[in-house]
Amino acid sequence: MDTSMSDSELLKNDTPPNFSSYRNKRKRHDEITTELEEFKEDMKKMLTRLFAEHKKDSEGIMPTLKEIKVVNTNIEASISFLTAQNEELKKKIELLESQSKEDKKQITSLEEKIEDLQRGQRKCNIEIKNVPIVGQETNVDLLKMAASLGKVLGSDLDTNHIRDIYRVRSRKPNAKNSSIIMEVNSTLKRNDIIRKCKEFNTKQPKLCARHLGLTANTETPIYLSEHMTPRGSRLHFLARDLSRSRSYKFCWTSFGKVYVRKDERSPVIWITSEGQIQQLVSEK
């Protein structure tokens, strides 16, 4: 059976545990509060210090940022200036290209006019090619050669039909052969002589130095043709090469112009430029 404690027994005991425990818990709460306050103060100080350092750093960076901003502004201005300058140069280039095209057209037109004038000046000329050079020859010697040629060809060629005759100086040093240019009094006479030369060359022997009355190098072959301009001669040379490489059956000149023809059924092609010949060469 349980019995209650007497007052004397109660007095003999220490301070009740409940009171002691309550006072200890109260003390820990105050300590936590104090620690929180100290932590807040520490954080506040730390943040204040960080903000101060950040402000100091920012104040140090600001001039650099301003300088960078100025540089960027200058760069943008330079880019704008260069862009405008580039557009201006582009317009100038386009203008120059357009002007160049017009100049090329004008040059081509002038070249054609000069070519026509040169062809007109040579329309009565005959070029006698590959004629052996005879010592100190004179115009009288050249006229004798022309007279001998006329007799061989069956043409009444004499001094009355010849306006001028001269030897072309060869570009090769110590050349033994060169051309003779003979100007007759009409285009009809020139064409008649060239036609009779072609007829003569269908037989044997073909035209050679002895037919001009020469006594040296008598078997040297002689060729008669129109007196072509430098440009015409170049085109004729390339046209003959075209005829060989691309099997063009016909290649001839008429009044200083060059013509080719693939065969009897093909159209006649007037050769006017080297570019045209290159195009014909590349055709399949």
C-alpha cells in the first residue's frame, strides 16, 4: 500500500527537478537569441563590407567602362564611315565598269573603222610571198619580175597597170626570202591576176621563183594573195588552223575579209575576231 510523504520528508529533499529544468531551458533560449543577434550583426557587417568593396570596385571599373563606351562609340562611327565610303566606292566601281564597257564598244567600233580603211587602201594590192631576195635590187628589177609573172599567167601586166611595187623588209635577220607588194590600177585587175594564179597552180609545176625571171633559187615556191591587214593576216592564219583541226573544207579571203565553210551544204562564216575562232574550235 502506497503511503504519502510527510512534510519533514519533503523538506529533506533537494530543489524539485521541475523548477531546475525550467530555469535551464530559459537560459538556452536567451543564448540562442543572443547568438542570432550576433550572427545578424556579423552578417550585417560582412554585407556592409562587401557592399563597400563592391562600391569601391565599381568606382574603379566605371572609368574603364566609360572608356570602353567611348571606344565602342568611335568604332561604330568608324564602321558607319567605312560603310558609307564602301557604298560610295561601290558606286564608283559600277560607274567605271559601265564606262569601261562603253569604252570597249567605242574602241571596237574605232578598230573596225580603221580595219575598213586599211582594207580600202589595200583593195588593189597583191602580195607576192616568199620571193628570194636578189642582192641590190631596184624598182626596175621588181617591175621586171612583175612583167615576167604577167606573161606566165597570161595577163597583160605591164608598167601601165602598176601604180607601185616594193619589197617588204623581213623581220628575220639575214632572211633570204620576203614578200613583194604590188599595187595595180584597179580591183578588177587585181582579182584577175589572183584568179589566173589559182588556175595556174592547178597544173604542174606550180608557181615558183623562175616564173618571175629569177636565175637563183629558181624552184622556190611563190604564193600570190590579197594584201591583208595585220589583223586580217592573223585571222587568216587562225582560220587555216581551224580548217585543219576541225575539218572545215573551205577557207578563203575576199576583199580583205576571211571566210570559212564546213562543207558545200554549210553556211559561209565570216571570221571577225579571234574569240569567234575559239568558239568554233570548242564546238562539238
